[in-house]
Amino acid sequence: MPRASRKDSILEAALACFSEHGVEATTIEMIRDRSGASIGSLYHHFGNKERILAALYVAGTEAYHGFLQDAWQHVDGAQSAVETLVGSYIDWVGQNPDWARFLLHCRGRVEAGEQGDTLRQHNREHFLWIERQLKAYREQGLLRELPRDVFTALLIGPTQDYMRHWLAGRVQTPLEQCRPLLAQAAWMVVKA
């Protein structure tokens, strides 16, 4: 396994610090100490805490997108596609709870910051990729004709809500039990 780059080790340390202490309470010095990087290296790679936040956010969304792309290799139809979208989200959050909490809580802050355009472009590319994957199923009439934003809300909204509650420790149903239920519910709502 290749050794993590200095930049990656700083991001890993930042995520650990943000998870343990919160974004506001975490200082550059805490990230430096946790990563073992020099302050010069930290500023060389990122410049400031806001850029660390943005880089960590983009890295998290890229990690999720890669996870989804890997899972997509097993899609074999419209229902499988919907179930993969829902199931991959549940699986990724379940395997990366700290990163998922960070993504849920910091999106607005990153979008409002100097890297907001980068984040919005990255998100557009992710959703365009999903649209391309679903295009054939739409053209075959296998998915309901809905405005794209409504389709997305119906498809993933209940799952996102459940996962927010799971991350906060407010639900009791294990992920392996809720996964097929949420995937089937999404399919029932968006199928033609």
C-alpha cells in the first residue's frame, strides 16, 4: 500500500480533529500536531483552515463518488441502479461516519467560502455522472418523468434523513436491516 502523501496526512489529521473537537474549536496547531507536519508544510499545501475544510470536503465527496462508481459496476437494470444509489450511500456513510458528519455539517460553510465555486462544480459533475447512468432507463420509460430535483429528493431524501439520524445516534434499526427497506421504498417511488 502506498504511503499517504503529506497533504493526505494533513487532511486525515484535520478530519480527526474536527470529529473530536468540532470545526470551530479545532486550530491549525492542533492539525499540525496531529499530522506531524510542519506549520510551513501545512500553509504550503492549504494556506489556512478554510482551505483545509474545502479540500477535506472535496476529498470526501470524491471518495464517495469513487465508492459509488465501484458499486455501479454491478448494476444490471433500472431497479438495480436505484438500489445501488441508495445502498451505496448507506454503505459509505456506515463505513465513514466521521467524514459523513463532516460533509453534512460543513457544506454550507464550504459553499460560502472561497472554494465554493470548486465545490459546486464538483457536485455538478457528480450529478451529471448519475444522470448519464440513469439516461437509458429514463429513455426506456422505466423511471417516472419528474423534474430532476424532485426525482433526486424522492430517490435519496428519505435515506439521507435516516442517515442523519443514524449519525446522531437517534435511530435503532441497524443499517443492514434498513438498507433493503430504503432501497425498495426508493424504487417504488421512482419507477414508472
